[in-house]
Amino acid sequence: MANIILLSSEQVTANFKNYKLGQIDGTKAQTLSAFYTEIEKALHLPDFEPDMDLLDSLLNDLSWIKQPNVAIYISNFDSFLAREKEKTLAELLNLLDVIAEDWKWLDDDDSTPKKNLKLLIQNCPRAVTVLEKEEFAFAVL
């Protein structure tokens, strides 16, 4: 299954109830700085400072989250990073996609508990356009 999934808000509660769900409202994350604030709150990121490299490191750890299934759900995607350049949005989505993919390839003998990370996006025309333009693999529920 793709790491990025487009769906309606009703499908999140129905299909991902066994996930630790970090919800981000796109209307509150129209800039990268605001996104950092929202993801820190949503996933309770420890010792977080607004930085892409640190975000990468923390999402490749997730040791403070006990559940094996973790999802970042972005609602109101039409507003998400709307005040940033499209390149910034693409870079962030790429980072999240790569991190989710990395979790799939974690060695079984690694001491880090394996996680299943998904990026859920509330389906809207902008989401489809961005994902198709940047050639991300995604599923639609």
C-alpha cells in the first residue's frame, strides 16, 4: 500500500482507529513554521526545534509512541502550506513519504520497534494535483 493516502475525514475514524493519529489542520499550518508547531503538538515530539533535519530524525525514531501504527492526518489540505512556495510543500511531502518508506525496510533484528507510518490527506483537488505533479505514489480510499 502507498504511504500517502487520500480519504475523507469519515474514513480516517473508520479505517485508522488502531493508529496513533497526529491530526494537523491545514488552516492552522499555512506556513512551514506553523506546520512545525502543529506536528509538534499532534505527535508530542520530544525536544523539538523547528528544523527539517530534526523532524526527519524524530520521525525516524518514534520511540515515545507505543503504538506500532502511526498516521499523520492533514485535513483542509487546500490551506496546508498555502503561504509557502510549492517547492516547500513538495519537499515536505517527499520527506514524509521517504520516512514512511524507510520504516518498511527496518531490519527485524534492529532494536528499534518497527512502526507502520502513513500520511493521510483529506481528499481535495489540490491534493490530487500536487501529488500527481510531483509523481508521488498514493492511494485513494
